[in-house]
Amino acid sequence: EHREKERRRQRKEEENMTPPMSEDLVREEELQMTKTTSTPQHFVLVHGISGGAWCWYKIRCLLENSGYKVSCIDLKSAGIDSSDPDTVLTFEDYNKPLIDFLSTLPENEKIILVGHSAGGLSVTHAVHTYGKKIHLAVYVAATMLRFGYATEQDVLDGVPDLSEFGDVYDLGFGLGTQQPPTSSVIKKKLQRKIIYQMSPLEDSILASMLLKPGPLCALQSARFVVEGGDIDQVQRVYIKTVHDHVIKPNQQDAMIKKWPPSDIFVLESDHSPFFSVPSELFGMLVKATVTSRNYSGPSEN
């Protein structure tokens, strides 16, 4: 009886000349239809201090394979930008590549802007400057301060305190050794312990080859004067990293409490979820784009 059913099924397939499609193929066909019938959502990904566009390589791959458009930004002196970080002295100068990028977007295009770590300052600055071009702002283990480092409490909440690890920074003194440092990078021997303790070894090795001194002086000057209402018109999502040694969970909670986002997601991750849990981070980014369409107040997922 089973063989007879199988023969009938095969004859039906031959008559229709269309073999049955697996669920994976159906999903792929739907994805291709989405790609060709609608404009894909555009993610713009911003790194933290010492990083670069390269940090996002796994997330970019996952997003692009799912039909999204992705742009990864190198801020001034970061990644393949050859500027000397000791000469980048203002936050506006440091963040200029992102602001310039936003200024070139088509009039009707709105992006999903994602910032990691100190990249959260870049995101907030962009929302103040080009809020009408931003559909959603996502902070991943990031500094989320409405006005930047406007108060001493903002500094306590948003600046990494790595004192428990001892002498962790290699510093640059572009204005002279009698002046405050102008650049910093975590020492190679401590990078995995502090930033990548849950990440694959090959990713932390890659990072150790690519991390560069970041413009410390510029980041410390990040203060935002509010002159318009765009900052309150852009929905925000925060993605917490509960095993983070850099922006510690209590700091993340303090920033969330002070400036509540529309949604909160939680990752069992170190400071670098794009390496340690890329699939989970990808899923949360996609989910955030969906939940942002139906804002219903702060919630924790």
C-alpha cells in the first residue's frame, strides 16, 4: 500500500511538472520575492573605540543573507581610515564620517542605526543631527546618554571602569606628555580577558591584529546640545550584555533607567556579542525592527 501511494505521488508530480518544495525552499522563495518587490531595510552599523567596520563582519553576513541592506562605518581614525587618532580632538570630527554618510541618504530613506560600546555616543549624536533619517536607534552594550557626558553621573554611567584589571591602557599624548592623553587602546595581553572572554579564540586573535588606538580626547568631549525635538521622535532599543566587563551591567541598567528605551533585550554575552553570539544578536536586531513598528512602552525580553 505504501509503495502504491508513492507511485501515485510520483505520477502526480510528473503531471504537474513541479516537484514539492521543502520549507527551506519556500522560505527562500519568499525571501527572493521580498527582495524584488520591496525596498530592503537598511542597517547602518557603528563600532566602538579602537574598533572599526570590520567588527561587524558576522552580523553583516547574516543580515545581507536575509535580504537586508547593510552599511558599516569607519569613524575618523578607525578601521581603514588613516587619520592619526592623536589629531582627532573633537567628537564632531571623530563622528564626521557617520554624519556625512547620513547627509547623503535619499530624502525618503530611513535607516536602522546600530551602535556598539562608545558607538552609542555616535548614534545619539546622529539622532540629534539627523533624527528624521533614522527609523530606529539600537544600542548594543553601548553608551546611551541623552546629552552625552554632560554630568559627572553621565561619566560614571557611561565610561568603562577597568581599574580591577590594573594598568590596562597604552596611551598616546598628541598634545605633549604634560597634557592629558589624546588616544588609548587596551593592551594586547588584556584584550581577550576584558573584551572577548566569551568570544571564539580566532575572533579575539583577529581583533588583536586590527584594534587601533582610539581618539580618547574626542570621546571625552561628547556633549550634545538639544536644539530640536528629533531626539524624542526616534524609537530606541537597548541590547544588554550580562557578562560585560567594559560597559558593566549596572552601568547599562543605570543608563536604561535614566533614559528608558522602547524595548530592552538581553544577551548572555561578553562585551562583543557580534563575535560571541552573532546569531542571537542578529535575531534581536531583526526582532527590534518588527517591535519598533508597534511601540507599546518599555519592556524587557
